[in-house]
Amino acid sequence: MIHQYKSNDYNIVMDVNSGSVHIVDDIVYDMIPLVEPLMNEGIKDPEIIKAAVLNLANIPYPDEVIIEAVEEVLALEKAGQLFSPDIYENAVFDFKNRETVVKALCLHIAHDCNLACKYCFAEEGEYHGRRCHMSYEVGKKALDFLVAHSGNRINLEVDFFGGEPLMNYQVVKDLVAYGRSLEAAHHKKFRFTLTTNGVLLNSDMLEFINTEMSNVVLSLDGRKEVHDRMRPFRGGQGSYEMVVPKFIETAESRNQENYYIRGTFTHHNLDFAEDVLHLNDLGFQQISVEPVVASDKESYAIKEMDLPGIKREYDRLALEMIRRHKEGKGFNFFHFMIDLSGGPCVAKRLSGCGSGTEYLAVTPWGDLYPCHQFVGDEEFLMGNVEEGIIRDDIRNQFKCCNVYAKDKCKKCFARFYCSGGCAANAFHFKGNMNDVYDIGCELQRKRVECAIMIKAALAEEEVFDSRADRQSII
Amino acid sequence: MKHIKTLSTRDLKESVKKGGCGECQTSCQSACKTSCTVGNQSCEKLK
């Protein structure tokens, strides 16, 4: 499968099945759609392909240039970097039967919150239920469960989440200490992270976070009016003025690494590039601003009619990011991060986020759910930290969820970057995990295109790695 | 090559043979929490 598109004066060709990405001139860009159907029919004879391309009247270039370009295309095909076949779908049978272990938990340290964010999927921290803080005993059992069910995995992740986890800070500290005490004996390494709205953050907590947390996620939506509209205190006052200085201090204390400013954009701020740039102007260099996921009934939900404008906004943001990077003032925008040469293997790209299998959420009273987005949906209650997983059928359902189980994903060029999207979104919007949340898909595809374009723009004169080039040299 | 520049990318086909260790960070697709999605990740073994 080939996906090609134009962005910022680059002609980009993605060979989906090999993961290869090519920047091509207009000749090759015009030619690829003519060659692809021939390749799909198994026609690879260079003379036939050259003749077919030359015969088509709508490529206005000299014959010798066309032939030269065809030869380059065919060299890449031979090197497995263009028109490569999908060899993964047949491997999915084994994939579905794979052994899985639990390697990550999302601990809901508090079903409680000191803000009243309007888009909160957890209903202001309560997750359709009662306010509750996780006890140390339940947390210990959760960590014991994780260690016991993690097989040979060395790296284990524990996310302190909520609600607002700093409302139960002592338990966070105690659980980190407990986790550390398990590491040597069990040959494990915990990677702790914490998400916070910053309201309770103080210098002692910051010192602890900087000592123990591999990553910290700081919730801040962008411009003051944008943030305060959606993230007020219960009395309606905005929280921007309180949290911004604390977050700036946090980011600086971590040398601008290993944290994210995490914002959410909604229908009310479709010009969200302004919020991203505002966050950078405040001094943040690790920024993630992501679309709200909400029912259509909410005024702030992203609507289908918003999509063209949002896509233009991603384009605008990408160009500005390149400009700032070239001026030495670059920053990282999470959804434009892409590691083309060192990205995940296919096994990971097929398994996706690991919800319901490798990754589970734990409620304050110790119930296990596939992820934080399913907490409170009783039909997805999988078990508890005392008895472990009771509902193997739910685990199997998630285990079998992959891009080849989803018709729309099978045909999508972004499938190995997206891995099928969010199962929770698919279920909540479409009633079926093997369907997709279409708005999410549209935005994901756009982001992948922007991310790759940025790579092309910043690669410029760097060395390119064409196996075909090396083979021709050999 | 004169008409094509190829960015350096991991060969997904090769990763079928060498991948699957499972040590990489768990990734939240909707990224509401630790902001890590599969496409934005790096392989732990290749770091």
C-alpha cells in the first residue's frame, strides 16, 4: 500500500508495509499512482512498466527522464522499500494466541478532584461512582499483583492518576517506596509517572516528583481564557494563574525534559495552534495539546464540520514549529513526534496500547478495568487486586483487537502508527471495539502526515538511507 | 538517486524477526494520561 501526499512543497510517498518514507520529485509523484496498480497485479517487468508509463499522456516529461525515474522506483521496489507486500496479516493468528503479561497499571489514587473541568471524562474525578481515595493496602496489593503477573518483563510502569492524585499524596509516596522495595528481589524496574492539575503542587512534592517520577504530565490547556473556560475551580474561578508558575518551575527543574504540558482543545478553541504557541512562549518545550473526546451533545465536542479547520491548524502549527526549530527555538509537540528509524517493532504496532492485556486500570477499591476510560462501565469489570483477572473473556476480547480485526484499519495508511486507535473511543462512540472513532481517525491521519513532513523538512541535507542506493554502489 | 530521497526508517519486515520483547512503554492511544501513543514511541532496544 502506498500513501502519497503533498505538504509544505514536499511530495511525500509512504510505503506502508515496509515503513519506508520517500521524498520525491513531481515526476515520481505523478508516476506512482500509475505504477501501483501494475505492481498490485504482479507486473514487475521493467520494460512493461516503462512502456506503460511512457504511453500515458498525462506525464509531461522527456522520455529519458521518465525512464530514469522508473528505474529508481523499480530499484526501491527490489530493495523492499516501495510496493512492499503486507506480510503481517497472516501473522495475526499467532499474534492472537500470544501469551500476554501485565506490565503497566494506571492507579486511580483518588476518585476525587479539586477542579471541575467541564470535559472531564471521569465526571469531575468520580467516574460515575462515589468519591474515594485509594488506601495504601489496596495500592500495595496492586503492585504485588503487577509484579506477580509481569512474567519476565523488567520495566514495569505505574501511573498515578485520578481524579487528582495529589489529593492522596501520602499514599503516592508510600507506594513508590513500596515499589522500590520490590525491585531488587524481583528483578524489576518501576517507571512511575504522575498526572496532575497542579493545584496542590508544592516544593516538597516537586522534589519528590523529580526524584521518583520518570515522567510527569501537567494539565494546562493554553491561553488563560481557553484554560479557565474549561478548567475552573468548583466555584467557577479560573485555575490558570495558580498553576502556570508552578508548572514553569516544574519544567525548569526537570531541565525541560521528561514532562509534558498536557492541554486539551475543544470546539471552543479550534485555533489551538495559538494555545500550543502560547505554551511555548511561556517557556515550555514539551507540549501536548490533544482534541477533546466527548459526546456530540456537548457544546465543546469536536464536530465533523470542525475537521477541515483543525487540519489547517495542524498544518499551520507544523510550519511554525519548523520555523522556530530553524531559529534555534524548537520545541517538541507530542503528536508530531515520530521516530522513523527507531520506532516500535511490528509486534508493538499490532498490539497497540495494550489495554485490557498489558495495561490495566485499578480503582481506589482495587477493581481492575481494561483502562481508565472504561472505569465505571460495569460490563468491563475484569477482576480485582485480590483475586486477579476473573473475566478472561474480556481480556481475550482486547487481546484480539488489532488493526486486522478492524475493516477500516486494514485499508488505512496510518495503521502502523495508530495501531487501531482507542478501543474505548470505538466502544463509546460506535458500540463496538472493532469499529473506530472516525473523527479520531481523521485527526490521526493528519497528524502522521504533518509529523513526517516535519521530518522531511528538518532532514534537509542529512544523509538519507536508501538500501537501493547502497545496493547499486555494491 | 536523482528523483527520490529516502528517509532513514526502521524496516518493519525485519522487526518481525527481531521485535516483540515487550519492554517498550505502554502507550495510551487516546493519550489522556501519559501521552504516549504507539506512533510517537521509540523502541527501547534500539535506544
